[in-house]
Amino acid sequence: MKEIRTEDAVGLALAHDHTQIIKGVKKGPAFKKGHIVTKEDIPVLLSMGKEHLYVWEEEEGMIHENEAAQILYQMSAGSDPLFKASDVSEGKIEVIAQADGVLHVDIERLLEVNLFGEMMIATKKSFTPVKKGDKLAGMRIIPLTIEQEKMAQIQKQIGDKPLLSLDVIKPKKVGVINTGSEVLKGRIKDEFTPVLKEKLAAFGSTIAFHEVYGDEPSDVTAAIQKMIAEGAEMVLVTGGMSVDPDDKTPLAIKQTGAEIVTYGTPVLPGAMLMLAYYDGKLPVMGLPGSVMFAPKTVFDLILPRILAGEKLTPRDIAALGHGGLLA
């Protein structure tokens, strides 16, 4: 690669993409890498502020930004069919989701790449729910060329396991149990179920079972077990999660024999949520009232992960405290 006056570049191949920015109209490559410069191109390039150009010359031991970006893509996504590579543009490649799911990022190894120098990978945050077609990451080297040895070194340092993985979200048949004498006796309208219906529908899940009970724990316990026996793949119990004498939902869930992961989370709103697993695998949650009226709570953080088949641990819940102030 060598630098040359733009006026002297006719007949030579560009070493990289050249971006043209027209405010409100365009931002993208006007000339792609490898383009053979013509006489007609000269005024356009000059109008883009390109008085000098890099033209391509092979240099032993060096690789171009496009090839380096492809190496970074392999480090990020490997050959996983749940990811697709975008076309290389301006030296950058993006990772595109091929299914709805929850993104996982190996943050420590990603940090190693970004500390290495002369290269970068930017991703969405780990545990982000994504849709098919979403951009999950973008990567490039900073210079136009880089030593092949450096790319080999970072590949060896990071290892063969891709930095990104995607847990596919699978729709579930959900059971919803509303608790509270005020709902059972019609003193107030059930405002909780429509909210849950909407949140579940966003991930393709449906409320297949729905019942309303008072405050007697044994009734709610029996209802949970009945729904599971009839085919519910997740059970959500609303209300009765605080410390008032009539709030017995946590006791009802415990009485099913479910494995309790947590009663309480380091997230606001949603600190009083309970998560348990019936028979070690089927999620049962006690939802506090905040889920009904707050736009985003801890329920919104863990729902996609559960629908993607992740079995959350106490450590997973505790980790939500970082960034857990949602409102």
C-alpha cells in the first residue's frame, strides 16, 4: 500500500473503501476497495476531501482491514448458524442474529481483544433479548493493514471458543394464578393478567391456564400443581408478595416442594420477586405488584432468559444488582 496524489491515481486500485457523507442524504462508501480510479472519479474524490489516496500494493506479512475483520468475525461468532456475517463495508463486519434469542457475551475475553490494540469488537450487552435480523456486534481493525502475526497472536490468546453465543427463545404455555380476596370477590378488576399477556406475547408465549384464588396458601399450592399436571410449562403467581399478614404467595410456592432460587432481588422495581423451579426444571414465579404498573422490572430482565431455557442461579440473580436500578 502506498500514498499517492489523487490526480495521479487514475488506473490504480483503491486500498480501502472511501466514505462519502452528505448531511441528511447519505453516509456510505462511494468507492469500494479495489475500485480502479478513473478520470471522472477525481473531482468526486476531491470533493470528499481526498487529496491523497492509498492505492493497494501487496506487502509480505501484512493483511488488509477486510481480511482482518473476517478473522475478528470468526473469533466472535465462529461458524454458528445462529449468526450471519454482514458484507464487509469500510473495513467493518457486523454479526446478525438468525433467530430470536438471548445474547451471551464472554466479557472477559472480549476485554482481552479490545486491550490488545489496533483492533476492536463492539457488542450489545450480554443477556440482551434480540430478534432475528438484529445487529449484535461490529468489528474492525483500526489501521488499514495489520501484521498477520498480530492477528495470529490474538487468535491464540482468545482460543477457539467464540466470544458470542445465542440461546434461542422458545414459546411456552404459561399458567397464571391471580391471588387476593379483593380480586376473587370482584372488589377490584384484574389488571395484572392483561399486562402479563402482553409481555409474554412479545416472546411468542401464551397464557394457556388462568385461575383466581383468595389468600389461602393451600389453595394456591394446589392450583400450581394442577396447572403443571395439565401441561403448563411455566407458572406465574401474581400478588401477595410483600410482608402483610394476608400476603401468602411465597408460602404457597414453597409448599409445592419447588426448589427456591430466590425470594428477593437486587433490582428496583421488583425487589420482592420469587423464583423457584418445580421438579428442578419448571419455572414458578411469584410476581410483586410492581410488575403490573412499572414499565420495566426484574421480571422483564429474567423472562427472556427463562424462555431461552436458562436455569438461573442465586449468583445470576445477585449479578442483576449492577444496573438493577431501572426506574
